[in-house]
Amino acid sequence: MFVIEKLPAEATNLGQAVQEVADIESIVQSHDAWEYHALCDLLEQDSIDMLLVYDEQDGIDNAGKVVIGYCLYQVVFEQAEVLRIGTLPNYQRQGIASKLLTQLNKELQLRDVASLLLEVRADNAPAVALYTKHEFAVIHKRKNYYQLPYQAAVDALIMQRTYEDTP
């Protein structure tokens, strides 16, 4: 069973959860992974928060929870940005990232956020399709933004979702 929660505030669980996110980062963002200390430094900022997806195994306490996905985001006034989102490879294509975005959208709307930004590689068709499904639209392209040795450069797409004001 998958459960989405905000990053725990308790120091013990916080450190373990951030380490699990750093471990996932090293797998899914192998060329640009954010390490444990960098994530901890970011999370010290009041404007940055994280949603976690747990696979609750046999246990009912925190020892039985395994982080399988995450969404690190920042909210500054009426603007939010997804800084990182990831899912362990053996859990991908199961709707986890979609559930994370749905949960994030609900939270941001409650906080009266006007829009949500993110950046994605133009060649990451599954991610672009996911974001489009969640009402994001391309608002800018950074030409040849992603560059790795011995590989062709790839554009970055800046995508935005705006939230309608409800009367």
C-alpha cells in the first residue's frame, strides 16, 4: 500500500527519510544527484518542503515504511516550483509520480498558490506526458541546457501549471 506524507519533523525520522531520498536521487538522477547534506541544507529553508511516498510493508510503525518516491518543492508567496521529483525504478509506471503531483496540487491550492513551475529534459517523453496530463504547459525552452560529455546537448523545457481562482 502506498501512502503520501509530508517530510516528518522529528529528527530521527527526518534523517532517515532524507537519506532514503538521497539514495533514490543517486539512482534516478545519476549524473546530477543531490546528496544528503545538500538536501538537508535545502530543507532548512522555510520555503522548501517535501512530500514522500512510502510503501508500507508488513510493519505498522515507521520501521516498516520504505520511501519509494518524493517531490521536493519550494513555495515563495504565490509561486511554487517543483525542484525534484523521483520514484525508485521498480516502482515507476505505477502512477506514483501522478499521485504526488495530485497531492501537491491540492496542497498548493489550499495555500492560494497561483502557479507551479518545473523544468524537464525535452527528451524525457514520459515525464513531459505526465506533466501535460496534470495541466502543465511549456512556457519556455532553454536551448542545449543539459550537457553531458560525449552526448548531444538536450533542451530544458520550463513548464507551468496555473490555478484558477474560484469565485
